[in-house]
Amino acid sequence: MPNLRTSPIYTDVPGALPAQYVIPGTLELVTQAIVARFNGAAAAGSFLPTLSIYTQDNRLVARVRPDQEFAVGDTGVVTFAPF
């Protein structure tokens, strides 16, 4: 029987974007939700936080963004779900 245990993955990537998290080869990812914090203090203009999900062989499988646009200096939290 397969292991159905799930654990959240947490990574804090301060600094310049884009940020990335590489799934170790021994794990399988089942995406239920992704939460990201954004700080637009250094933004040159308004922006739309966008999440791109790629396969291990670099094929794009999802690109999602919220309806809300962030202005220069805005900070916020975006939850990308469900998939």
C-alpha cells in the first residue's frame, strides 16, 4: 500500500524573486495549496504575483495568479488553491 502521509513543505526565501523550491528525487509532490508572502518595497511598478509550476524536465504544468494587483510598496499574502 502506498504511503499516504502528507507533510507541508516550508521554505523562507528572503531576497530577490523568482524563488524556487526543488523537490528531492525521493519525494512525490501532491499540491494542495501554496501560500506566498510578497513585499513590493523594491518594485518598479504595480505587479501581479504569479506562481509557475514545472515538471522535473522543465515543462510548465500550471501558471496561476490572483485577481488582485499589488502597488509599489504593498505587502501581502497570496494563497494559490485549489489545483
